[in-house]
Amino acid sequence: MTISTEGVQLRTGSRFASDVVELLSSMRFAISLLTVICIASVIGTVVTQHEPQNNYVNQFGPFWADVFASAGLFSVYSAWWFLTILAFLVISTSLCIARNTPKILVDFRAYKENIREQSLKAFPHRAESELDEKPEAAANRIGQALLGSGWKVKLQSRETPGGVGWMVAAKTGATNKIGYLAAHSAIVLVCIGGLLDGDLMVRAQMWFNGKTPFMGGGLIADVPAQHRLSASNPTFRGNLLVTEGTTAGTAILAQPAGVLLQDLPFRVELKKFIVEYYDTGMPKLFASDIVIHDTETGEQKAARVEVNHPASHRGINIYQSSFDDGGSRVKLQAVPLTRPMRPFEIEGVIGGSSALSNGDEQMTLEYTGLRVINVENFGDMGNDQAVDVRKVDLRGAIESRLGSGHKTVTEKVLRNVGPSITYKLRDSAGQAVEYHNYMLPMELDGMRMFLLGLRENTSDTFRYLRIPADEQDSIEGFVRLRTGLADASMRAEAVKRYAEQAVEGGRADLAEALIASATRAVGLFAGAERISMPESLRTAPDMPPILGGLPAMSSFLEANVPAEERERASDVLVRILNGVLFELMQLSRERDGLPPMERDEFTQKFMTAAVISLSDSFLYPAPMTFQLKDFEHIQASVFQVARAPGQNIVYLGCLLLIVGVFAMLYVRERRLWVWLTPSGERAALASMALSTNRKTMEADWEFDVLKSKLLKVTP
């Protein structure tokens, strides 16, 4: 039997209805729908689903974000058009099955023993032979031989002009046709299961039961009933956040225009959250020890939830989805960076905020994240000797790979660098900059460095300012130097000390000239003198002046020193600057009652790194940085709770799909006919033909074996 791609042909009714039914029940329509679903699934895999709208705006831009949102591409699997296509695919495939099932069942039972003798000559596999036995005896022998080989056989006798002839009709591999029904039934079951477990029931309650998404804030208990779904909701899938030591019983269902709250028939108490890490810093185990409190019976059931090992209660599965911060308490110390100020400490909770005020300047400190473990790759740090904040990349550059899959250019050296804090500073206009600071210094380029990261957009990567640690492994040494650089009197004193040590013999004229040059150099570096961008380096006519640092000195040389003398002049200014900054460092330590720094290798490395850090600090957008001093880590577990009545239907569909695909691909349907007619008193003339649904070399070999076994013909 050949499977037709045409649909059901109605014999009565209008022509339009007949065409619609034929289209819906045709295989070409079902394949088209399946193709569209596959394309939509690819989109749903590539585009992250159910993200905040701002993330899509940052990724695609305002125009395309609105276009994609209106098309439902940010929630593909719950979009109305996707659910409609699924429904039509169910209808179309069901009609295809209904149209072909009667034909398949008839063909499954038929042996086609009425085939004519002349028709056997049209088959590619055919043979003739004369047997030394009567037709009836030959038919019985051939039938028994085929039965012993697993064939199903039917014998038929016919009257012929030469006597009674016998037709041996046999078949095997008929389950190939069952594979067609199983595969198509699987598509129907999977689609039905997807419709049941999808957003269809939730949307039905929004359409017909007056439920609307909630777009506000506040406590979950204060959310009105029109934004809540009852505990008897037949199908849903949402997230449940539970902090250690607390309970929660309301799941959050994300919607394009807000959220819906799903009340559960139980509450989940998180006793302890456990997370274990690989050497790479990636988590290898999420586990939550929970207690389920049934709100109706009062039953308490302890359970452990791990990834791929959910707990279940009242038909609702509780999956381990991820983990989050549960409101850890942190203590931060404000460290002055770009302007003199008194250090202070501030405490807060992750997810909360604190108000900061400095006269008319109002800012908000938002505590956004705490990470107690940060594993970074230090395998290629020795290859980069430059102390440049713009080159900091803790994960290393992307390694090119050749040869075997495990071969890398550089060896990975993974190290836990300790806790880090992420926070935002938001000004009165609502503009925020995000910061990421590590609690402890780390070894970079042979020097212990504090890393202060920042980014202005969440889609950007963090850029890090390197600050060298002093001999006490503290940031205080750099802070003293930065504070002294901003003090004009300390700069003048440092210049005076440098000139006294640099000029030998007490020559007043040389000392006076050196003091003037040193004062100009350190003033430019400290930002006391604003320098305009040279014309040769301007990219816009209204570029702001340079604040300070090495770019200010470079711009000064660009504007005032001839090109042929700039290299020599820059070397002189840098030597003078280094000398003055060293005296400034000694002066700042002296005023704090600390001993002077030794002129050793550590001091040389510290001052070299400090010069670069001081220069880059003028680009730091905040007057201070916040260092993590202490914290109390509180974990929270994110569960996915789901009532999925279509899950078992989908499992059954997957089983049928496996059976159907294997039946269609690996089961060959073969039919064999042997026509026996009398030839003399004790002989028979045999004509044999073999039909198979797939032309293979195995079919040729099998036909040769059958000829030898049944007709006694040597191949």
C-alpha cells in the first residue's frame, strides 16, 4: 500500500468545505505546520525567553525589541500563533491518521493471494523453475518452509486448464505499516501534551475568568485576587524563591505584561541549601533540604531536591532550578578615590539600598550581589607584563585550539580569589553605574592588586582599575598617596624635598628651575591644571578638557614641545614625576606616623603600578569606592514548581515515536508469491516473485536464498 499525501475527499457539501477538509487532512499541510513549529522552536532556543523588556532593548534596540515583542518572539512557546499552529497540527495529523488507518489495517490483514500469474512477471525479483512434485505437495512444502522462517502464509487453490494450481502467498515485516501509525500518533500525543502543559490553561483563565497580570510591587500577601490563580489550577509552571530558614507557598508565573501569582496547596520550608563546585568554579551540585507543609491536612514531609531529582506532592513536582542570594548582610567601607573625604562604614542587605548624601549631592547605594567564591584562570598572566587597566581580563583571552579537542595554547591555572561585592551608585537623576570589587588583592604581573570593576550598561563587560597593595597587603598605601596628590601643600613639600635631593652642591638656579618643572609636572598629573585636547587628537570640536594623569602630561607636550624633542622631554618629565610621587608617598607615611618605605624591589614595583593606577583613577566616575569588609552569607533556593498533566502523554508519545521510527526505518515489509501449476503427472511449474518496500542489497541476497530453498534453484 502506498501512503498518499492527499487529504480526505468529501463527496457531498460545498466545494469550499471539501477543499478545506482536503487541505487539513493532507500530509503536505501537516509537514508545512511541522516545519513552521521547528523554525519557531529554533527562535525560542536562540532568543532567551521571558527576560525583562530592558534586556531586549539593550540587545536589539528599541525598534526591533518592540517588533519582536509584538510578534511574541520573547515568549514563543506561549504565543497565540504557536498554540494555534499546534492545534492545527493536531487536527491535521489526526485526520491523516483517520484517513490512512482503514487502508493500513486492510493491507495488514491482506495476503493478496488473488494476484494474477502475469502480474508476477512485472516484479524485479522473479524466478521460474520446474519441481519434481505435485503442485499441492510443493505448496505445502513451500508454506511450511516459509512458516519456519517467520513468514505468514496463505494457500489458495485455483482451477486451471491444466488442472488444479496452487498460489502460495506469504508476507513478513507488516509492522512497518504500524510504524507509520505510531509515529503520527506520537506527533498528536506530544502536541496535545504540549498544549495541556503550556500556557493555554493560564491564558484561558485570563480570557474567561478575569485574571490579569500584576505589574506593581510590595508584599505577595497584599496582591489582589484578580492577579492570583487558585490552588486547583489544572496546569501551571512557575518559580518559587525560598530563603534559608523561611517558607513560601506562592509561585511566580512570568507573563509578557507582568506576573501572575499561583497559590500552592502547600508551603515549602528551606532548611539548608547545599552547593558544591568544580575546580573551574562551576557549580556541580545544587541540593535543597526542604520540608513540605500541607496547608489542608497539616502534614509535614521532609525531602531533598536536587537537579534531575525533584520532589512531588499532590501532583505538583518541585524541581531544583537555581540558587540566589537570600538577603545576605554585608558591611562595606567607603574608601576615598578621586577626592579627599573621611572613610566610613555602611551596612546593608543584598537586594536593598542605602541613601548617601554629601551636601547637595544625593546618591543611592544599591547592593546588587555577593559572591563568596570566584574562581579565575591565571594560566596566561605571565605572558603580559604591561600594567594597563584596560588589559585586565580575569578569564584570559580566548584561546585558539588546534589538533585534539583537549589541546590548548596555554595551561589553565585556576584559583579561588575570594569574595566579591557588586553594587550600583545611582544619582539623583536616576542614572546608575554598576561596580564589582573583589574583597582581597590578587597576584597579577608579580604584584598584589586590588581590582575595582565598573560598567555603565548591564550588557557591557566590567572594566577593572588595578590598585597595588602596600606592604601590609592593604589599599591604604595607595589611598594615602592619592590623598596627598590632591593636597596642594603636600605636593609643594614633596617637590621641595625632591629638588633638595636631586640638586647637588646647593646650586640655587638649578634647584629653582627643577622646582618649577616638577611643580608643573605634578600639577598636570594631579589635575590642578586643566589641559585642552590638542587639535591633532580631537575627534569632536566640543571635547571636554583632560582631568589629569598621564594623558594631561602627554597633551601638554603635544601642544608645547616640538615633535623632535617630545621623546626626550617626556622621559625627563616622567623621571621627575616618579621622584616627586615617591617623596609624596614618604611624606604621607610620615604624617600618619609610619616608617618610610625602603628603596627596594617591592617599592619600585609598587610605585610603578601606583603611577598607572593614579592616572587611571581620574577616569573613575565615583568619588569613592566601597570595599567589602565583612558579610553574613544567606542562601536562597529557586525552585520550579509544575503541575503537568500532559507529561505522561508526552512520555507515551515519545515511546510511540521511537517505536514508529524504528519500525519504519529498520523493518522491511516483504511479500512473496509462488504460483504452482501442474506439469505432467508428478511435476509442477513454479513461478516466484518477491516484493519489498525498500530496494537494498539485502533484498537481492534474501531472494537468492529463497530461490535456492524453495525452488531448489542454484544462484
